[in-house]
Amino acid sequence: MRTTTICLAQHIGRGFRFQWHLKNKRSIPSSGAAEILAAKGIKICDPKDILSPPYFTYADVPLRQEVEEEELEPAKRPCFVFHERYSPPAGMAQAQHLTNSIVRSTLPQRVLDQMKDNTEEEDLKVQEVIRHSQLMDSHQEKLPRFDDVVNRPGWKFPREWGSPVSRRNKQMSYKLQLLLDQLLPGYTNRHLITNTNSQVSLEHSGRLIQMKYKAPLVLISSNPLSAVAEEDEILASEGESLPDIYPFSPFLHCKKLTQYSDKEFDCLATRRLFPHTLFFHMDMPYSPHNDDTFGGLTLMKAFGHAAAYAKSSLKIEKGNLETPLTLQVVHTTGKKFHIGVFQLNTLDLCGPRKNFFWHLPREALFDACKFKGAEANLEGYNPRIFSLLRALHLQ
């Protein structure tokens, strides 16, 4: 065994203390200014004799200025604010209580009737859209650092460059809509708007709640979607009860705020157009939500946008809408898609009349899309998702 010498081994703490001790002993050299002034007959005074007060200490300075009570603005009414970072711990059942909605574990029959098998050419085009949005985007950003705490704890992986998750999701939804427009060219009265926000305040069991959500893409149309549930079914829903979540509260894990914006706005700036399909994206590398919580998020976001639009544009009588508002929603993580249809019947969140939400369990569009042998490789493609998207587009 060969011995080696340790070169330049230094103790940082000991070196700092040595330098502190060495510099502390240094004296301030005289510049000779005092002697020059004294030789010219100029009197030198001590600053303490001139300044009044001469010095102050930090203890004499208040850390925060005291404000009189009458100068303070009156506090707003406490509000439960539900936003993008909130997820319902009790899942879909909690979202049903917050939105006063009944959930059906299937899509409306008129949507299922429009489903048909894709042709081989259509599947190839969808696969090309997936490859381009996931791998072949020329946009490059510094991506978040990847940590593998199970296999390599404490190891810092090198930073990677590429397209962020939010851009990949938006590119995929946008290109799938372009593909649908190419395959179904008859729908020329529709438009696609991006980066919309909705914010609405409502009453719920004597409390004030606010829902503020974003929609990266919204498909709008000049004609509204017709109601799925007729008046007889809406009246029959008054006898149905919501699932029991006792001992939990519908406001579980949502804090009351006194500082918030009380403005209300919806995703559209004009009243001549109507929302058709909303696209929501979960822009996270790994989705921490199970299927039940993910479905609850979809329901809450759909209700937030529908309530904001209805409150600003539709006629409401005693909390109930004269004409129900129907929206289609697509909530995706990039791989998995959750598709549903929401019908808003009432804004009375504690009344007997209920809203409706039809949905299917979320499914994966593909299993993996990555480079393999310098070639873009797509694994586990599921054609059923595009068939569902086409059925929604045909409504």
C-alpha cells in the first residue's frame, strides 16, 4: 500500500479565526490631516460635541410604526378560496358537496353514440402528434432537478434541458384540436382561446367561498351546447342525496382568508360566444393524485368556470338557471386523460336542485414516449382517447 501526502488540507473554521485575530490587531494609520489642519490654525472638533443627539442605538428605533385603529381598513368577510394548488382530500365526494353535484360514472348517450373506431391513418397522425409534442419541440429550458431518493439518496443529478411539462401538455392539446379540425372541417363557427382565468364568489351553508381556476385552452362556439338532462330528470334529482363524508367538512384543508380579491370574471370577454370544451392541464412531472382526487379536481374546475360564466351572462332566478349550461371538460397530465360533461343547473349550493357531472375513469393515451436508439419511440398507444375526443368535438 502506497502512502500519499495530503496537499493543501486546511481547516476553514481555524483559518477564519486566525484571520479574524490577525486583522483585529491592526491599527488604523494616521492620514496626517489633523496635523496639517492644526498647523494652519483650524480647530478640530469632536462630532459628539456638534451632533444633537450625538448617536442613537437600535433599541431606540421602533421595528414597526404603530398605526392608529381608525386608520386601518375594515377586514373583509372571511372567505374559503379554492385555487389551483388546492386538492380535495376526500376526493370526488367532497367535490360533490362543494358543487352540489350528482356524479354519473358514464358519459351521456349522445356522446357515446358518436364514438367509432379510428382508421389506421388517423392513429398514425395521433402518434405523430404525441412524438412532436413530447420529444421534437425545439424549445429548450432548464428543467427542474430530478431526485431519486430511493435508489440514489443524496445524489445530485445534472440539470437537463428540454421542453417543460406545461409546454408539452399545451402543445399536445392544441395539436389534437388542429387534427380534429382537419378531419372534421364542417365546424367553422368555433374558436380556440388560450390562458383564460375565471373567478367567482358564492354562498355555501352560510359561508363565503371563492373559486379561481385557469384553463390553458378553451374551445368556444357561436351556439351553446344543449342540455343533457331534461327538466324531468332535474326535478327528480332533488330527491337524491349526496354521499356522506362525515366527520369531514366540505371545506377540509381550505383556510379562511381575509385578504383576497373580490372581483368576478369569466373565461370569455364577449357574450356572443359560448364555452364548448375546457382543457385543464396538471403540469407536474409526477401526478400525486389518485383517480378519485383527480376526478374531484376536474369537477371543481368545471364548476368554477361554469359558475363564473353563468353569473355574468345568464339569467338566474332564486339561485336556479333558467336555461342549464352544459360544458365538456378534458383534464390531462400529458399521459392520462379524464373526460367528462358538466351541466350547471343551479348556483344554490345548499338547495334541493342538483348539478350533473358525467365522466369516465381516466385512461392513458400512451405508456411511454422517449428516445430509444436515437429514435423517437412510442409505447402503449391507446386509440380510445382520440375516439372520445372526436365524439366531444362532434357535439
